[in-house]
Amino acid sequence: MLISFSIAAVLTLVSFLFLQQDVFGKTPAGTRLERIHNSPNYRDGSFRNISETPVQAEDASFLGMLYDFFNKSANTRPANPIPTVKSDLKAAATNETSIYWFGHSSYLIKAQQYTILVDPVLSGYASPVSFMVKAFDGTDAYTTADLPEIDMLVISHDHYDHLDHKTIVELKDKVKHFYVPLGVGGHLENWGIEASNITELDWWESATFKELTLTATPARHFSGRGLSRGKTLWASYVLETPASKVYIGGDSGYDTHFKEIGEKFGNIDIAILETGQYNKSWPYIHMMPEQTVQAAIDLHADVLFPMHLGKFALALHAWDEPLQRVTKSATEKQVKITTPLIGEPVILGKSYPTSQWWTL
């Protein structure tokens, strides 16, 4: 019994010390926590979605998920390196709005003279440790050294595949201002970013950067980097520039909020929406590809840009299945879609690449 107790005590201590690493960030405290407590989206110690949102489907079982795991697709990672395009991201901006995707949910928006970086994960992994959730071969074509000075760095939520400690630390001196959902600023401060350079937003709150307006809008998801969930908020955004209106989707299951956002903002020039890492066992926190197309319709989006794919395997489906399904559904529903290679520019009103690069 003494030996068992000693082993348990050592494991507890090791786990505690492991969770103290900077990569896990810091839970909200002080005035940040007071603001959270006043949010209408925070109840009973946790942020809540608009609709009841269980992480797992009601009929999901441990044995069923275990069976699915051991019978998952043999093609969850590509057999060959992902093709990419190397663009000069530091080139002078134009009057156009252009978007450069870096794989999964990371991308740079150049809107006239402004640069907006979203959910950058450029470390090569989406995990608290570097040997897990490794990026697909070829997808690390861009590093923080390739990026220009950033006016706005926008984070949708604090999961590792959207908020990367290593990338943020490398970028922090290049960024003029950070925009994050409620509570996420605690992580950034812990990583050496001044509180004055962080703006936290609740759903439907807006912030401005010169001619740009960023409005945090609802999403149907959850948050958490350590053992607890829901201590920080998750969000989507609408970015309004002098020439365009861009929907920044983050992660979200399908729900009524897409129609509400579409009604409030009118036509969206391009909707950047998650399309991968779904599973029938968690149908409320991620969309199936066909739901992604419907969400674009609900948003009154002129163009759908699907992502949350092409770089990490976080689900059991074949790595290219989301692209096959979303392009098929978009064709059936007559929704314009763009599927650029990593680094290939999407230029609003001018160029919307549609090559089926996943078949190359």
C-alpha cells in the first residue's frame, strides 16, 4: 500500500509540475475575471453556447469511440508532401483585400495597407508537446520570419491548433495589437505581452484599428488548454475594411448564429469556415462539410473559403475527405468556393483559386 501511495504521489506531483509550463497559459484572474463574471454568456462557472452543446453526441459511447479509433481511415495523413506556393508576404500592399492560407486555420489578410493575422500556428505541431499532432509534410512552408509587421493579431479561442505558444512568443514584437475572446488575454500576458496591447471581446462587441472594425460574433464550440473547460470564451468575427467584409469563422458547430450574423451584417464578401476534424461522435462542436456550405448560405456569403484542414490530423476521417465533400456540396448548392494551395493568394473580387490540389 505504501508503494502504491508513493507512486500515486509522484505521478500527481509530476502532473502538477507539467501543467505549470508556460505553454498551458494562465487562467483569467483579477479585473479580467470580474469582466467574465459580468458576461451574459458566462453561467455557473463556465462560458456557454447559445444552444445546449454537449461535447459528445447523446448516443456516443466509450466503446463505440474506441471501435471507431481502431477502425479509422488508413489515410488520415497524406502519403506525399502537401504542395504549396511561396508568396512574398512582405510585399507592398495594394488597394485589394488578399488572403494567404498557411494550412489548418492560420492565415494572413492584407487589406489595403493593413495586415491581419488569424490563429497562427507555425511551430509544426498543434499540441503542448512537440512530438504530438505533427504537421503534414510540406505544410510548414511559412515561418514567423516570413511574416510582415502585423497590425491586428486575432485569436478565435485557446485550443492548441488555434493559439500556439511558440508562434505567439516569436511574433509578439511584430504585432501592434492582439484581439481575443474574453479571458484569453490571461494566456498572452503570461507569455510576456503587455495588457495594454490586448483587447478582449465578448460576443457582439466591436473594436477598431484605424479604418478597420472587428466584431466578435458567436460560435458553437468550447475552450480549454489544461484540465478545465469553458474558462475562456470562443468566438467568430466579422472584419470590416474600407473595401470588404470578411467572416472569420474559428471553430463552430452548426447553429442559428450563422443566420443571425448574416442578418445583422448583410452580404459577407468571403466566409472563412471550418470544414475538417469532424466526427459523428461530436456533431455539435464541429460542422460536417455539408453544414459548412449551409452556414455560408446563412451568412449571405459571396464566396466560401473552407479550412481547418490540410495540416493536422485531429479526427478519424481521411485527410482529404473534407475537401471532397465540401466541394461536392458547394457545387450542388451553387455556392462559390475557393480552395487555394497553402500560400496561394485569394484576392477578393479578382482571384479565387479552385485547383483540386489534394488530388495532385
